[in-house]
Amino acid sequence: MCQEIKSAAISPIQNWAKSILILICLFHQMAVYSQNQHRADSLKQVLNTGNLSEEEAMEVLLKVTVNEPEPIEAIRYARLLLKNAEASNSQLMQAKAYEEIGANERILGNNIRSTEASLTALNIFSELGLEDSKATILAQLGNNAVTDEDYSQAISYFKQALLTYEASQQGIYMALTRLNLGEAFRLNGQLDSAMSYFKSALSINDSIQHPIIASYTLGNLGMTYNTLGQLEDARSALSTAIKQVRGLGDPYTLSVYRADLALVDQKEQKWQAAEIGFKEALGIAQENALKEQIRDISEMMVTYYKLQADFENALVYQELFQVYQDSLVNKENVQELERVKANYEISQRDVEIELLNDRDQRRRQQTFAAIAAMVVFLGLSLLLYRSNRSKQQANQVLAIQKEEIHNRDEEKALLLKELNHRVKNNLQMISSLLNLQGNELKGHPAEAAIAAGKFRVDALALIHQKLYREDIHTTIALKDYLEELILNLCFSFADRIKPDLDIEALDVNIDQAIPLALIVNEWVTNALKYAYEGINTPELVVRLGQNPGQLKLQVIDNGIGMSEMPPENHSSFGLKLVYSLAKQLKAEINYVNDQGSEWTLTIPTA
């Protein structure tokens, strides 16, 4: 049941979903950990007696695997079970071994191995006609797909499992699977389907009265209402879910639902209630050291205080968000190292088992005839040994060198990603400081200069943000980056301007991307600030395409245009910056003033 319930409590923010899945099962595991460990140790002693038949040995191996709380040990015994099952041609035991391997590989974070093992188990259960076991694997695969954010695949798995549970009228599994289906639909943006499955889960639970199903279904239904803007329904469902979750001792989910209820208050402009809700949710997260919630609720509070024009508190929670964001990045790196270590330990133990089996087999095969043969061919064996020894040593040296090169490449990639992350954070902090300073200089002549500087810093920060998020270290996807940059500028100046963007999907080196981004920033900002005075229907066109041997950028507006003074002689700092950056790119600039401004930048690519 833990495997089913784990996917039921999904938070209102998608990147919280995985953590909640893990925590609910952890509560269960902590309660039975010592009991299961004692049971597993007792079963291992029975296994070591050696007085068991093949069938009995496989049954004991299965029980050890199920009760072993350490995933590394569980996988080791599951592989022993699989080996015995293959030797005895027991398809049922093979399927159960693959099922346990899949579940424990998922705990270790080896998602690909987990899915492969689970699908193998599913195929065997299907061949054997074991529908209940097949449904269990389908539900497990659905949970895995939700964790991997492959929601369409999760929906497919859950629907197949639901057909079996409905056929056998297993009420609790019908309700849980409908709850899981609803959450998969919600995360996939199919909110009407999500509401339908949540309501049907509640209807089935009326006869079961399972508190976990009731509380999580109501909470997730409330979050769906919130997304749809049905705020009264959202408030009712979330308030009831919060009362129920308090009694379950699940602080993680409680902080999630409480923060989502505060978002409802914020949307209804109940500012004081929203502030109280956010602070209560943050307090729960801090009291229980829930780093992901502290990070995400802090980000919500930054938005809240910005809406209130309380920039001092917004900066306080921005700093808190950044601290926990950096901490979680480091935590993910440590977890990845632990997964690598765990896989290494499993491999080492498998090697030890194989060595022991080989040694026993050699002992049974030793005879006087073999000894005589070894004496006769001693000279030849010595030559072969030396030859093999040399080859092994050479292979070992080569393997060590390859490992060192691989580790260095990974370290370089990690350091470069971290550098982009740090640069992005520093630039965002500078942007925040410029923004705060600009708010203090309303009406002052320096206000426009500070705002222009902020937009230039934002353009640079956005580049490093793309490099960090997309795990790309030296190139930028221009289409996504420039569209986001231009839309942010338009939103900052005037919602009435809808830019016409025709940007080809190109990847360029960061050395070209930075000056190109600053040039686009200057031309678009200049148009938004000065071009449309008295223009009823402002138009802004940005084109970027690649011709043979050159990259061509155009920024066109239907504004009032510039004076007849040649642009290169203009006194504006922004235009001077543009011509300086164009020289850096070895590019040519052309300007046409014909019922508006038309800037063209031609960059050689040969």
C-alpha cells in the first residue's frame, strides 16, 4: 500500500511532487525498519544452513529481499533469487525477483534500471495470467513515471491498473488508483479529468473511510480548484484537508497545502490572511527542516511582498530563497555521489560471490590427473601466465587512465555548471539592488540610467541562467533566449505592445551570444522607450536568420524614428555600446529611417 499511497500526495507546485512521494513512504519505513531488519537477519541464518530444497531456498530468498530495509542488500539477494529461478526455470520467481529489483533500484535513483526490471516483471506476469500482480507492477510504473514527470505515460499505466482493480472490486486500490490518475492529469494540465477522478476517489472512499485517501484527495482537489480560479471551492477543500493532515503527522504535506491556501487568499487580495498563511507554512517547514519547502515558500513570499511594494521584506526572503537553493544544489550533488557509491558496492559484492563460486568449483574439479597435467605443461603455463599478466597489467593501467580522464571531465563540467550558477546568482542580486535603488530615485535624472543598467544586467543573467538550467556549458539556443528576453522587456514597459518574433532556432557560442543579446536589448529598449509617442498601434518586429556565410538580425518599429544624424555619431551611450559590440563581432550595422526605425546587424559566420 505504501507504493500506491506515495503518489497520492502531490503538492501544488510540480517540483515538490517527488519529495512528497518519498516522505510518505519514509514515515512507514521508519516505523518498521528495525523489525524488518531483524526478520531479514533471521531469514539469512536459515538460508546459510544449506538444508533447503531449491523451492524452499527461493522462497527464503524472496522473503529476505522483501524484508531487507537496505536497498543495496535487497538488490543483491534479489539477483541471487533471479539466478536460482533461471536455473530452475521458475518464471514466477523470476518475475518476483525483477519486481523487487525494480523497486529497490528506484530507491537508489537508478531510474532506467528500475523501469527495465519492472517492465520485465510485467511481461512475465502477463504471460502467466496473474492479473493482480500485473496491476501492482503497472501502478509501480505509474508512480515511477510521475516521479520522472512523464505524466502521459503515468496516465496510461494507471488506467491499465484501474481496469484490473475494478474487475476484482478492490475498493481501496480503486480509490488510490483514481487518486493517482487525478494527480497525473493535474500535473499534465488536464484539470477537468483531474477533478473527475478526484471526485470519484472521494465517492469510493465514502464506504472505505481511509483517512489518507480522504485528506490527500481533498487537498489535491483544492489545488485543482485553485488553478482553475474556483477560489471558494479551493478554500473549502484545502481547509478541510489541512485539518485532516494535521492529525496524520505529515508536516511536509501540511506545509504544502497551507501555502496553497495562502495563494488563494493572495488571489482574493486578502493580504493579511495570505501573509499569515505563508508564514505558518514557512514555520512548519523550518521546524521540520524541510529544505525544499523553505526554498519554495520563500519564493512565494518574495512575490507576495513585491505585490505589496514591500521591497525590504522581498529582499529578505529572496536571500533566504537563495541560501536554500544553493544548499539543495549541493545536496543533489551529494546524493548523486551516494548513488554511484551504492552501485559500486553492489558490483563489488557480486564479484565476491562469483569469486567464491569459482573457487568452490575449482576445488571440486581438482584431481590427480589435473596435477599431473599441470606438471607436464608447467613451462607452457608459466609463459602463458606471464603473457596474460602483462596484458592484465596493461589493461589495468588503461582502465585507470580512462577513469581518471572521465572523472576530470565530470569535475570540469560540474565546476563550469556551478560557475554559471554563481554568476547568474550574482547578476540577479545586482539586478535586485539596481531595482531597489531605482525605486528610491523616482523622478531623479539617474533613474533612467539605473533602469537601463538593470536591463543590461538582466540580459547577461538570463544567458547564465540558460547555461545552468539546460546543462549546456558553452552554447546558447538563441530562439528561446531572445524570445524570453524580448517578452520580458515588453512586459516591463507596456503590455499593449505584442512583438512579432521571427527567430530561427540557432545555437551560438557564448562569446557571440553575449554581445548579440546586449545589442538586441539596446535596440528593443530604445524602441519601447522613445519610438511610440503618439503611435496608436505600435508594432515591433524582430527577425533573426542565417544566410550562407552570415547571421542577420533586424529590429524594426513603426515609431517616430531618429533624427537625421548618422547613428554612429549619436551621443547616446546605448548606441555607442551597440557600435562597440558590433566591432567585437566584426559585424556591420545598417540603419533606415522610413516611417519608423529599421536596424540591421550582419555578422559574418565563415
